[in-house]
Amino acid sequence: SKHWWLRLASWLTKFSWRACRGGDQSQFITRELFDEIGGFDESYIIYEDNILINELYARNSFVVIQQPIQSSARMYEMYGVWYVQYHFWAIYVKKWFGASAEELLAYYCKHLKKPVA
């Protein structure tokens, strides 16, 4: 995307700051570490990658690989950058305040799921 916010967010992922982590980023993890962590929390349809990332940080096992990748900006293009960013932050805050997997999914589906045509 050419949007300045997405380009900035992309650039910030080069740093190993937890604030720069989020869904839809490429992750590589060894099977051994994945199993040690307990894998993905399958009760989460969304946010499971953030929970995994938190486990990696807790073990000091998170490293940023400095090779570029490209991920899709479709959701941002469909809904708009600020709309999507607002709702992703809302999901993050809801989880921080203790929202359940079901509550996060309901919020996501209400605000960010593409309507079926």
C-alpha cells in the first residue's frame, strides 16, 4: 500500500517492540517451541497470533527477521485505514480488559467481516 500510515507501520515492524506486533505478520517458530508454548489457543478465531507472540516475548524468544515480506492490504482498502486501525485497537483493548474469545470474535464480525454478497 502507498498509504503513509501502512508504510510507517510496516517500517516499525523491523524493531522488536511489542507495540509493533500484531496479526497478519509472518511468523516462524520451531515445532519444539510451538509445542512448549502449547500451540495456538484454538478457542480464539481471531487474536490467537497475538497471544502466541506474548508467549514468545515472555520467554525472550521473539526475534525479528530482517527480510521483507508482503502481506495483503485488502481489509484496509475495503474499509479504510483509520476504520480498520480503530477496530484493531478496540479489539486489543477489549482483550486487555478481559474480553473472551467469543466477545472478540463477535466484535470483529460486527465491524470488520466482509459482508456476504
